[in-house]
Amino acid sequence: MRLIQITDSHLHANKQARSRAGIPWQQFQRVLEAVAAERPDVVVFTGDVSQDETAASYAHAREVLSTLPCPWFWIPGNHDQLDLMIAEHPLLEEVDLEQWRLLLLNTQVVGKPHGELGSVALSALAERLEQDDRPTLIAMHHPPVDVGAAWMDAIGLQDRDAFWQLLSAYPQVKMILFGHAHQAYAQHHQAAGTDIGVYGCPAMADQFLPGAEQFAIDEASRPGYRVVDFNAHEWQTWIERVVV
């Protein structure tokens, strides 16, 4: 099975609107063309679909996402408006990937840049993990780890300690995919006596400079996406970049 992660398109109602380093609509189109050519079985979009929080920006996203040759799913980021997202495409909490499960977590704190799951969502996650011991991939917007950029680490998942403590009881969790950081990231985190792969993804819009103390754009990096190939017992994952 091939899963592709895309993230952080930051679209506007105006398709010609510029970001700091490009035109998000054009970058979104180029990335989706490359993703379609990968022949994925499923695509997961880990949030910040919109920058201006307009209904039109979500309609633009669905217009292109609906041309993909496979099912696609999305979760909100800190910039997103849930009602407008749902009006275009449903928000699911779980996807059956045959031998695997994909759990989709909403880490949005309305009006804030940081993320949080909260006790209710953490309890719900534990219940879902109790129900099925198949290998599990978790997708979320906010990083549950420090990525090494001080300003970004301050606005990651605020209750990460509780999140990792919960996962320590569920060794079926094998991978976590996150957005928000606008950069590639790959590390292994120890939980439940096993390594969990924790992976960030380049944005479809601007890239952020790794290791920066304060907000900074990485003008040398290109938009991209993450590919995950897996079977019943193992996986491999890598980043692809797109020329815009």
C-alpha cells in the first residue's frame, strides 16, 4: 500500500495571491500533479488547507483533490475553519487500510497557533487503540516532538507528554505523521518498548528554515510531499520535492 502525505497549502480565495515565497495555488497544483503520478492508494492532508479562512479557498482545494486517483482525507490545522472544511469534504477520525489503521487526530485550538488534544480526545484515542491491535499510523497537524526550531517548538503539541505516555501502552502504533513545521523531519521516538517513526513533511506553500531561533523562510527549499510504502510488517518512507 502507498500512502502520500501532503500538508500546509495555505490557499486563498484569490488564486493569484502570493505568499512570502511563491503563489500557493500554483504550488498546490504542481504538488498534486506529482502526487497523482505516484499512483497512491490513499492521500492524507495534514492541515492548514487555507490561509485566508474563506469558503472559496476550501472549494479550490477540493477542486484539485477530487481529481486524485484514490481516496483522500484531511484534518484541520491552526489556520483552518472546520465548518468550511466539512462543507467541502467530511472529516473522519479513522480510515481502514486493510492490514493497517490510519487514525486522524484534530489538534486544533481555535484561535491559537499551538496544538492540543485535551483529555477527552486522549481518552477517545486510548479507546480506539484498545479496540484494534493492527499496526497503526497516526496523522496530526501539530508536531508531538521538538523539531529543533525554537519558535516552532513553542507552538507544537502542548500536551505531548500526555500523548506519549498514552502511546506507551500501545505498541501497535508504528508511525506518526505531522504538518505545521513546513519542513522535512524524521526521527524515532521510544514508546512501549519500541521505536515509533515520527515524520514531518514539507509544505505545499512556503518552507520554514530548519533550526531557526525565530521565524524564517527557507527560500532554497522547494514544496514537497511524503511517500509511505508499507505492508503487514514493515514500511519505508521518503520525501519528494517539486519544481514549481
